[in-house]
Amino acid sequence: MNDKDIDEAASTIPLNLTLALAALVVIIGGMKLGSSLLVPLLLSLFIAVICTSPVHWLHRLGVGLRLSVWLTLMVIGLLLSLLGLLLVNSVNTFIEALPELESQLYDDYLGILNWLAGMGVSIRPERFSEWLDPTKATQLIPALLGEVGNILMQSVIVALLVIFLLFETLNFREKVSQALMNPAPSLQRFNEFSLTLKRYLAVKTLISLVTGVLVWLSCKILGVDFPLLWATLAFGFNYIPNIGSVLAAIPPVLLLLVSSQGGIFPAALLAGSFLGINFVMGNLVEPRVMGRALGLSTFVAFLSLVVWGWILGTAGLLLSVLLTMTLKIALDSHPQTRWMARLLGPGYERPVVPPAEKKASSADS
């Protein structure tokens, strides 16, 4: 390569970088505008990926593929229906207990005012009462109940998408083989990507489930009301990195703090149990089970929380790690983009060599 070729190659770098950044801005803007469509699609895609494992397990036992899909959907639907009934019962009981909680919160509020007055703090009670008016908390309940219909509609859409996606995966390989001239490399990379993604989703879901069970046991031992509600909240918020455990602990800790059978010491015990559970599961069990290669750096995890939360809203907070890990696994499955996956992971991770490269290196040796 002569000097002229080097100069031409160097001159194209700013242009390519500018085009890449412009394309990234367009993609992010489109995702933000279409978040109402993307959220159910992404949820259904992740659920379908998790469901493919029991489908293939049933098929290996001799069950037909279509029958395996229907059996998997029936079992999952039965479990979700049972969980939904229990959650509806817990929410109804929580709504019935709101007047008593409001009265207790008002008494605590008056106690705070008297304590501040006794300390000689100059306050305006009427202004302070506007800030901490307990009735404002109850005004949020109609807004929350108004979202229930939207959640139910989104759940129906997600369920239908999961059904169609599962049946679509039955002949996916045949479609790729007919669409591409040389489908072997693409199918191999897709197989590596799908296996790693399914492993990550299965392990993350299992760890979140264990976290929810441990939170339920902690709430039962400490006498916290509505333990199933807080356990389900901990299960969902476990997908949010760094601050998920804190957000899931706030409602039950505050409830135990203001309840008649609670107090500062039981609330501190419950907060400590939340922190202990999430420290053990998130820092000891999860890295050991998943391996360092399926981890994200702390900065990338927090940045993904901010970015996906801004693009997709509340659902983006729950899906931030899943989406970033999916991006990392996809980048790691191709040799030309594997360096980007290394930048997203922790600095001490050991590179994962795909099976095809392992075979090639062993054959060369």
C-alpha cells in the first residue's frame, strides 16, 4: 500500500464515523417514537426465547414439536394465571387496608410535627402539611388502577406474540437455508447467539425467582403484610441493575415502619434482609453461575439503565440489562465485532472462544 492509498483510507474514517453516528441517532429516535410497539415485541421475544428450552426438552423426550409448544404454553399460562389470582387477592387486601394505613400515617405525621416543634425548628404547619399530606398518597390509587386495563391489554398482545413466535421458530432454520446462498456460517453464529442468550435468560430468571422466594420468606418471618406482592415486586425489579433491589425494598420497609406491629427495628431488619439477599444473589451466586464472560461493567450497566429507561420508559428499566446483554452476546458471536463486546464487559473477564474457533485451532495444532 502506497502513501496515496493510506491517505485515502485515513480520509474516509471521519466520514464513516459521522455516518455511523447519524445512523445511531436515527435508530435511537425511531426506537423512542415506537416504544409503545417495541416494548410488547421485546417482552414477547425474551419470553419466547425462554420457552424454547422446555419445547426442545419435550421434543427430545419424543413429543411432537407442535404438541410441545402447546404443552409449554398451557403450563406457563396455568402458572401465570395462578400467580395473577394470588396477586389480585393481595392487591385487593392492600386496597382494603389503605384507610387504616392512612390513619397510622397521619398519626406519625403529627408526631413528626410535634417532634420538630419540640426541637425548636421554625416551621409553617400549613405549608408542611401540603408537602406531607397523607391523602395525596391515596389519590395515586385511581391512577394506578387506571393502568391495570392497559397492562391487561399489553399482556394479551404479548401472549399472542409469544404464541406466534414459538410456532415461527419451528421452521426458522429452513427459512434461513432457503434465503441465503451459504447459510452454514449464519446458522452457526445464530446458534451460538441463541444458546448464550437462552442460558443467560434462564439463569437470570431463576436467580430472580429465588430472590423473590427469599423475600417472601423474609416478609413472612418479620410479619410484613402482603408478602406475595413484595416478592413479585422483588422478582421483577431484580432485572434492574444496581438500584433494583433498593426500589423493591422501599414499599415493604415503609409499610412495616408505619404499621402498628412494626417499627424502626423491624423495618431495619427487613431492609438488611433485602440488602443481604441481593448482595449474595447478585455478587456471589450470579457471577459464579453465569461466569464472568456474561457480565457487564458497572458503568455500562448503569449507562444502559439510563439509556434504555429514556428510550422505552419504565419497561426499559426492567429490560435494560437484558437488552444490553443481548447486544453484547450478538456482538460477541461475530469475529469482526467481538472487540465491542469486550468493551461492554468487565475488564477481568476471560474471552469466550466459540466452538468453531476451538475446533479450528486444535486442527491447526
